Amino acid sequence: MADHTSPLESSHLLSPDIPMLTSPPPPPHPPNIVNGDGPQQVILVQVNPGESFTIQRDDGQFQCITGTFLLYTHPPHGRAAFAHRDERASKTYERLQKKLKERQGTGGGGGGGMALSKDSPPPSPQKSRGTPPSGGDLQNGLGGKGAEEQAQPSTAVTALGKSPERGKETESGALQERLNSICKPVVTDIQARGVSLSWVAPSRTEGDDEPKEGEEDPAEPSFTYEVSVSYSGKDGKYKSAYSDVELSATLQDLRPATDYHVRVQAMCNCLQGIPSEPVSFTTLSCEPDKPSPPRKASGTKSSLVLQWKAPCDNGSKIQNYILQWDEGKGTDTFEQCYYGPQKQYRLTKLSTASRYSFRLAAKNDMGVSEFSEVVHIMTSCSVPAPPLSPELIQSGVTWLCVRWYRPAGSPKEDEISYVLEMEEEGSGYGFQASYDGDDLSHTVRNLHRSTTYRFRVVAYNAEGKSNPSGVSEFTTAPDRPGCPCRLAVKGKPHPTSFRLTWDPPKDNGGSDVTKYVAELSEGFSGCSWNQVYSGSAVECVCDGLSPGCSYQARVHCISAGGESPLTEPLQVQTPPVPPGPCQPPRVIGKPKAREVQLRWAPPLVDGGSAVSSYSVEMFAPQMEEGREVYQGSEVDCTVGSLLPGRTYGFRLRAANKAGYGPFSERSEVTTGPGAPEACRPPHVTCKSPTCAVISWETPSCNGAAVSEYRLEWGAAEGSMQMCYTGAALSHEMRGLLPATNYFCRVQAVNVAGVGPFSDAVLCQTPCSVPAPVSNVHALRESEMRVEGCRTTERGVDEDDDEDEEDEQARPLLYSPSTCLGLRWEAPCDHGSEITSYLIDLGERQPILTGPVTKYIIQNLQPDTTYRIRIQALNILGAGPCSHTFKLKTKPLPPLPPRLECTASSHQTLRFKWGEGPAKAQPTDSLQYHLQMEDKSGRFISLYKGPCHTHKVQRLNESTSYAFRIQAFNEAGEGPFSTVYTFTTPRSPPAPLKAPRVERVDESCEVSWETLPPMKGDPVIYCLQSMQGNSEFKQIYKGSATSYQLPNLSSSTEYRFRVCAIRQCQDAPEIIGPYSSTVILLPPRVDSPGVSGTTGSKAAEAQKPKRSMTDEQFSFLIIALLAVTSILIAVAIQYFVIE
């Protein structure tokens, strides 16, 4: 902690600044906490919020404590062990007394022990092991009396009271705050591979309500704790190591001499608290890990060299290794043969071909590790004797399995390896090694078939090789032959047979072929194969087949080496034959008047190929020859174009790939009655422009009387609709449109059906007066142009410059105050062209126009409403009037205001007009348009808006400009004002830079910059001087750019400034602004006591010094401030931040 208070003494415990609860009156059986050292006394101490105090532990160290905690005093030692608690001591005295009484009554028991309540956690795992830490050991500031001593008082304090019932949200928030307030865990016992931890249950917050008198304490919630460990730093990744309801835990399987960080997190129901602050600890060092067994590096008949690797030292450097052996006795008794820091050792004077057992252990300052696994190592033997000749186990086509035996007389401990050598007969390469290893058998592969090979074996060990064994000869077996070649069909396949032929295999496997076997399978699936031939010939006949079927054939051969592989299946297709005769076709349903629907079944015999098409022939009445009426793959057809009530004959035949089969027997079919024939085109007579009469004649009825007629009428031939149904031969159409083309047609109906329509007839109704005018609307102001004027279209979003250039290109518009523009759509003329329109204005005389659809009514009254309707006329008369609509003229536009110039300069002019504020108001409807005349005499736009002032910039000096203004509002644009002329004044000279001053003896020379003439006007200069604190006085005025001021006072300070003056030819002079002031300081005088100066130094001291200008002085101050800021920043960086 940053702040520490003085250790807690008796005076601090009695101080009135620190509140403390007095001990409750002792019950008949005081509840003492026993941990093996005797009873303890419990003292509850509370520290004010924001304060802390320090207590001295048993080990002499001090710890700073804040909040509320419990002290456990031990009479034998006289010092207190404590457990940190929450800040609730000021309200818990009565509740603690009540709890102690309840425990006294329900705990029962002897020995003065306190019985744990149902809410108390079970004993610590550290206590359950029976190894409590000593009373003097402390870890992280807590006494080491075991986790049980801390768990029991903790339960007694945290279960003292329960909050009253609140809302679910309040209880959840309080519980969450309680879970977040858990303290960091305490490390009580650190070992090399384990550690014991304990912690305190989350305490109630200060805001929890106390139970009222007579009310029971609320139930203490059940907490679950999760302990997580990190060995990669405080902010590293944590891994859960414990999760239970206990207030203590023992973590095992830790790494020795490793830094760990542990934190605890409380959970209750579905809520999860914030993890506590982590506690760091370092596990102790221990003995090294169990090493790996030693290995044999090299060896001879009487010596062995062993090597091993260093195990993990577990925090303490390995100092020595302990190597033990059984001295070759084969017992479990080991003796030490080496002790030292080296990682290898050489043993000598050993027995030949003997086995020795070894094990290894490592030692450091913490102890000796476990011994490694026992390893057995052999010493070398003498050269082995020659083995016996190899034997054949089994032979194959390309391999031989050979075995041999261990040389006679060789010890079992001797590690003997073998080399199998092989020689191929007739190769000329001699014996070549084909195997080298410890096995007593080997399969030699990749050999040639039916070939003799010679084998011998050589045995060897670490001492050398033996002589070769006797030679054995073995022969490989013959291979099975290859499959026959060029399997094909000889000749052309017949519908029921075909001939197969093939060639002998190219490779017979080393023996002659004795038999060929041919197999046949129907179809392309190849699921079932039947043998059709077996013999020595290279061809066979496959008969008894079905026409038009697919077959697969394959062949294989047999020799002494076995059966050859099967050939690839050969696909053979037998040719089909034409199909057999079909059954006669039959009629489907009742025969119709002009068509018959026939259906038939496929033939019983398809000839080996699927039926691809059918052919139906029809025999008309009294006709001997038939004609084909259908050809296709379907099994039904519809024969049309027949005559009603006639008898027809039909026959059928089927076809496949082989051709058509025979015809079936003939079947007779009689057609039924038919619908009437088509009527002749009807006759149309127009009675008026809106009425016509249609009449028609009776058609041929085809054996059944016509029951009704159907008339269709329409304006288009493709969209006619039914308008009449009945038995009459005429019909009258009303409600037609004049001068319109109509189409009509008629059809007859009888009991047999509906006859076809007649040809469509075109008729045209007579012409009539025009239809009423519709869609009348008023013209926009921009569309009310005067005919014959320029009409340049302009966009709304163009720039002001373009508006100025196109001002004269605007079209001349009619005034909306005295004119109204109308536009309408031309109505239907009903066959006669419209010659004129009549516009009715109510009280005024109607206006007659030409055949136009737009008209502008002039000479109307401003701000007046008119009721208007329009009527179209043609040579036949006037049509009906349109509906009446109202239009209103706008008021007259405003007059222009008076333009005034309120301020002017050589480049700007400020104007004001009208009465009102300078800035525009949101409700202003009156706006203004200000224009200026350019060099070409055109007026360009300067401003357009509701403001009453405007400033014109970028003007030339001493120049006259012409302006005019215009007002406009919703009624339109008013007339322009008269042209106003304003002239800009001349411009003053530019300001000069500060003059340069040089002291020369008792005078000074002042010089300044030169300005060029301004538009032909010469420029002169005025120099002013100020001596001391007096006023500036003019000392020079002229065209020169320097002036010498004589008779200067050696003790007076001078100030100089200069300005330019423009001399106008026809106007007074214009004085420009003065330059900045230059100061001339008096010369510095040396003290009279200095007598060692030479003449040259005195002359140098009398030289005039140039004084600084105001700009130079300002720059010097800024530079000093910048340097000071940098120094301050460096100091802050160095002393404060670092």
C-alpha cells in the first residue's frame, strides 16, 4: 500500500476514534474456537470508512487493514490472529449475541467446541488431511492456524442478518454488488508441487437493511467459488483449477520453482461476480525429475560406455548423478558404480557376451530423484560359427520365402545378425546380398518366374563375420497366363446366333495353355454369366439367342500356372426383325361428327426392337384404296376432316428398326351429326351516327336444325364481344360512336354443336359534332410569351453571370395581372375536323378562336376571378360545352424603389433602397433586382433578393458606374427605375515600410522606400520626427527618399515616421497612412575612470549603432518565449513524467 499507519497498540484499540464492539456477556458454555492450541477469543473491530490501521503479525511483519475484521486471540502467545471482514460492525452486536445464544442451544457438545450451522462451509481440505500448519507460520499476512479457524467466524458474521424482501431487481443488484466485493485469496501453505488457499465469503454491503425486532434473519445465499491460476504473469491467461462451495482449496500438480498468480471468483445462482485481485506466489524447489534410462554409446567384449541426458532440475542445479548396476548377477540388488557430475561413464573388465542391468538417479541440493527404469545392456561376443544351409519355406511366382538357423554353440546373449546372399542362375553376377538383419527368415521378392536361384547365409556380430553356409538352390513357380487377345465377332451377327473368335495370350506364364472358356451374359449389367464353350479351339458359335437383344461375351484361358484374367466384355447386338401384327384399332368414346378418336395396343411380338412408330390407314365410303391418316409413336390418334354420319374403315401396322410389320384387320366406324356450316357475312345498315341494324341468312344445318344465332361486335377485329344470342335473323345496335369503324360476325348453333364464325364485316358510322373539351388547365407565367419575340430557354439553377449575359435574350411575356393563359386537349372530332373553339367568359362576349389548343385572354381586370368554359365546333355544328372552371388574375407588380449610395471607397460602393431592415425577414414577399451597366452598354445582374442594402466590390478608382433597380413579388416583375450614376473616389498611396536611420557624428540620415506614380499622379513624401515625449513635427516634405537631420542632442531619444502623398492634378492631395515608428537611442558614454583605451577604441566606441525596429523587437520577444517553452517542456518530461 502507498500509506501505512503505525502498528496497533493497546492505546489504539482504546482510542475513541476507532469504534469497537464490547464483548458479549459470557454464556454458560462460551463458544470458543479450538484449533489444537487452546481456546480463542473473538474480537470484532471496525475501522471508519476511508481509514486504515496496521497490525503486527506473529512473524514480526506489519499489515495494513481497512474495513471490519475479526481478531482471534491466543492466550499462550498473547498475539491476535485476524480475519478481514466487511464494514458492518456498528449494527451487528445484538445479532451476534443472538447467534451465539442460538449456537449454544442447538450446538450441544462438549469440549467447548462450536457446532457449525447449516450455512457454514465444510472444513478445509487442509484440515481434513490432518496436517494443520504451525501457529507461527504466516502467508500473505494471515495466521496459519488452518482454514477452519477462518471459515467458522466468517460464517458467524456473514449470517448475522438478512435483508427484508425487496423487488427482484433490487435483490439481484445487491447480490451482484456483494459478489463483486470478494477479497483476494490468502496463501497458507506453499509446497514444491502444491499450495493451500483460503478466502472469505462475500460480505454484505453497507446499504443492506437490518432486520427489524422480532423478524427472522433472511437466508444466507449459497455461494460457489472458482479458483483460477496463471503462470504467464498477472495479466496472463487464467485457467480454472477449483470450483466448489468451500472457502479453502489445495491446488496440486504445480511446477516446482515457478511463479503463479491465483484469483478467486464468487458465483450465486445465475450471477457471477468480478474476479478478485490476483495473489502471486512461487512454488518451492525440489529434487530433480526422474531421469531417462542410460543408453549404450559403444562397447567391446570387456567394456561398455554409457551416456544419459540431464532431467529437469526443478529449480536447483543438478550436482551429481548416481549410476547403479547389478554387476551382471541378474538379481534385483544394485550397487553404485559411478557418482559424479559427468553424463557418461565407461565400465571395464566385464565378461564377454554378458548382460548387465543399470539404473540412474540425479541429485541436487534438495535431494535425490527417483531411479530411472532398469535397462539391460550386453557386452560383445566372439565371431560366430558358419550357419547351416538355408531352407525353402514357400515359393511363389516372383518371391521365395527362405529360413535359416542360429549357428550352433553361440550363446543366447550374443546379438547375431545375418546376411542372406542370392545368385541368379546364368546371370554371371555372383552372390549379391538381399537381406541384412536379425530375423531367421526372409522373403525375397521381385524375382523372375520359373527361374532357379542359389542362396547362402553369413552370420556376424560385433566381432566379425562367419564363413558362408552351404549353397541351396530354389526355383520360382510359373505364373498364370495372360488373357486371350483380340476377342471379336466373326462375320455378321444373325438374329439368333453369332460366332466368336480370339487369339492366344501373348504371355503364357511359362507353361502352355490347356483350355479356353467362353462365357455369355444377356444385357449390359453383367450380373449373370453362362458358360457357352470350353475347349482348346480359338473360336466358338453362340446360338439360341433372341433377336434384337444385347449380349456381353468374355473369354479366359487355363494353364499349369492357373487361370488367366478375363478379357474385357465384348458387347454384341443381335439384329431385330419386324414386329408382328397388331389388334384392330378401336373407337374411344362416342364418334363425333367430323372426327374420330382411335386407340390400339402394341403388338404382342416386337421383333427384338422397340416399336418406334405406327401407321393408320383410312378407307373412305365407296373407296377401295386407303390413305394414311396417322404416323407416329403414340398408341392413339384423332382422325379429323370427316363428314358427319358417314362410315369409315381403319387398319393399323407397327414398325421398328427392321421395318413395318403386317397390317391388322379392318375396323368400321360411323361418324355422328355435325354442327352447322359457317354463315355468310352479315349485312350492316346505319340508321344514325349512334345506331346500326345487322341482318344475316340461315346457313347449311348438316342434319340438325339451327336453334340460335350468336352475333359478335367490336371496334377491333381481334377484340369482338358477344352482343346478341337468339333465333332472330337481325339485331339493332345502339350507343355507337360517330365516325368509328366497327367489326361484326355471326355463327349458327344446333344440337350437334356450334358452327364456325362467318367472315368479319367492317362498317363505319356517320360523322357528328365534336365531343366536349376536357383536361383544361391554366398556363404557367413562363409559357405566356408574346408571339414573334426571342424565346431563349434558361434553367433555374444557372449562375448569376449567365443571367446577366442572357438578360436581353429573355422572351417578352404577357402580364399575369391582365392576361390569362389557357391550354386544353383537343377532343374527338367525330369524323369532321374541328374548325374553331368558343371560349365563354360569363358576362363578357364569348371569344372565338381558331383550331388551336392554347390561347391567352388579354385586357382583363387585375386580381379578378373569371368563370370559363370551352366549346369545340366543326362543319356539322357545335359540340357540348366543357365543365366550368375558375381562374383569377394576379395583382399589379410593385414600382421600383429609390436607389441611394450610403458609403463609397476607391474600390467599393454601398447602396440602400426602400424602407425596411438591412437583413431580409422570412415573411418578406417583396424582392429586389439590382443591375449595373457594363462596358458594352448591357445591364448585368448584381443582386436579387429581399434585402434593402448591397455592397459592390472590385471597382476601379475615379470611375463612374450606372445602376438601375427593379422590384418584384408574387404578382410579377415591376418596371426598372431610372439609371443612377455613381463615381468612385481616388485611392490613397500604399503604406510605407519603417524608415532606416543611421547616426553620423552629431547628425543622422533617414531613408525610406520609393513608390511609383499612381496613374500619372506624382508621389511625394512627408517625414515627421518626435524628440523625447513631445509631439510629432514635420521636418521634411518632398520627392526625395532620404533626409539628413543635423545638430542632434546626445542625450535625447528621437522617433521617426514617414508617409506618401498623392498629388492629384484636378483635386487636393491625398495623404497615405504613416509607416511604423523607428527609435534612435542616444549614444552610450564610457566612464571617465577608464584611461587605458587607445585612440582606435575610442573611435570605435563613437561609431553610431543602428537601433532595432518594432518588427525586430517583436520577433526577439517571440523567440525568447519559444525557447522558454521548450525548456519548460523538457524539464516536465524529465522530472515529472519519468
